[in-house]
Amino acid sequence: MRGQVETEQKAAERLYAIAERWYGQLSEGQIPSIALPTRTKQNIEYDEGSGVWKYGDRESVRSAQTAKGAVHLLKMAYVVGFLKQQLAENRSSTLREMYYISEGWKQAKFAAQDESNRLVEDLEILTDIQREVYHLRPEEDGASLFGPIRVREQTRRGMREIHCQDDVGETGYQIPNNVDALEFVDHDANFVIALETGGMYARLIENGFDEEYGAALVHLKGQPARSTRRLLKRIHEEFKLPVIVFTDGDPWSYRIYASVAYGSIKAAHMSELLATPQAQFVGVQPSDIRDYDLPADHLSDQDVAALKAELTDPRFASDYWREQIGLQLEMGLKAEQQAFASQGLDFVTREYLPARLSEMGVL
């Protein structure tokens, strides 16, 4: 708890420093401004030291020299005040609630939630503090962990240890918003497998895949929340366990893998905390669609455009991904994880995953 208090105190000081910077600019007769990295695909660079993708040197300046810029800084000032108040009162809110609270901020009111979310990300970059420390949480996540891992967390009835296989129901242990408040106690796992869909997560539990192979299962629930990616990062680092990602076989799912392994363009400022560069992609591979004759759908125009965009995305700049994406464009097909059920309900846990994981050196 002491570490959490110190972190929150540092967060409050860094928020104050933003206002102090503007005050200093005004005192010197300067127009208030703030500089931030340009958040585009063209401005992310691979960092050799950490093995993740970060923002490069390109910057954009928000200045009160224009009416639009002045309103932007006004909104930022209101959010700084709101977050400082949350820390002082030890209260929390969702991103959605903060958007609605801005209704009372007059000219600083947000036009859409995307705008308020982006401004929170700006403050994360400026302060180098995660939004979770500011007591901001997403509206919902629901991602979960099922497997031989024991955690310790603070509950309303005090500190409690939870075994994420023996002490939970069939849906597993729900991952909290602030994973850094958890303590990972011990484990009997051999690896972690992160699954895009609830159907595949339930299939592996029902088939006893976690027990047979010592697997810790994580349900990503589609594009994974930051808390889920932070959990995977911490488990990998603290328990030295391999992390495997199993998604549908389409371009949007490959981006789910990329966000786990390399970080997202949107949150590149948090890549060192959220990304697990050692994470490996198990499937569904385009070659699996061909080799297992999986039931498949035709690629849409949007799918084709997304695949072509991935060929220019530095996170997919490898021979493996160029070969697989090229094959998929050639076939013009995509498939879901559950397509393996066409070979039988046990096929994915008895045949496909053991074969692929052995091939990858995990088993």
C-alpha cells in the first residue's frame, strides 16, 4: 500500500507540474503550449533496449495561439484538475463518467468520448503515469484468467489469496483494472495461452487443457484491455513463462496479437509496461486454413485493405508475417478459431495445439 501511496503522490506532483509550466510560460510573456509525440504509424520506432515499439521524435504542438488550441489546453486544464481531485479524495471514475462530467465544464465540454479518451492519453504521455494510477478505469472489461496461478489481492474483507484454478468458477478469475495492485504469489504453470474468443476459452477449460498441459488460460475478450496486457507482461516477467496468443485468422485478429506482443500505436507511450515482445502467435494461421481445410469466409474489401496495410506496418515486418499475409491474400479466405470444431470438439486440444506448441518449442 505504501508504494501505491507514493506513486499517487508522484502522479499528483506531475499533474501540478503541467499547470506550473503554463504559468511559467505566461509569466515570461509566452503563449501557453504543450508538445506531444505524433501518434501515427509513421512515428513509431523499434526500441532495441526494451524490444517494444515506441513513439519517435516527431512532435505536434498544441498552442493557445489559435482558438482551437486554446480550447484544447482549457480542456486539458479541466482534466488535470479533475484527476487531482480524484487522487485527493481517493475516488475513482470510468472514462465514460469523466466524459459526462465534462458537461458542466462549459467551453471545456468534450464533443465526443474519443476526444476525452485521447486527452487522457496525452496526460499519460506528459506525466509518464498510467491512467489507472489516476483512478480512471474503462467502462467494462470482463477478461479473465483460469489456471494454476496464485495471486494475492486487497479485497473489502482484507488481503486474500486466490488460486485461479481451484478457487474460481468456470469463468475464472476476473482481471482487475489495476493489475499493479496484485501480487503474483506462485504457480504450477508451464506456459500462458491468451485466447481471443470466449468460445475457445471455454472449450480449453471443458477439455481440461489447463490441467493436462499446465496451461494458464487468459480470455482476451477481443481486443485486449490494458489490464489484460499488463497481466500477461507481469506473468511473463515474474514467472518466466512463455506467452502464446491464439486468435481468429483474420487481419483484425492479427492486430490483437500485435497489441499483446509489440504494443498498440494508440498506446505506444505505455509499451514497456503493456507489451510482451516474446509473445508468440500460434494461430489461426492462413496456412492452417489451407492445411486443415477449415470452413472459411471470403475476405471483404475491408479485410483486404487491412492485410495490405499490415504489410507496411513495422510490427509485421518479418518473413513469417509477409509469407502468411501473402498466402491469405492469395487464398482470399479467413477463418474463426471455432472452425477447428469441424474436425471434432476435441481436435483443437488433442491435435492442433499440441502439434503447434511442440513445433514452436513450448511443449
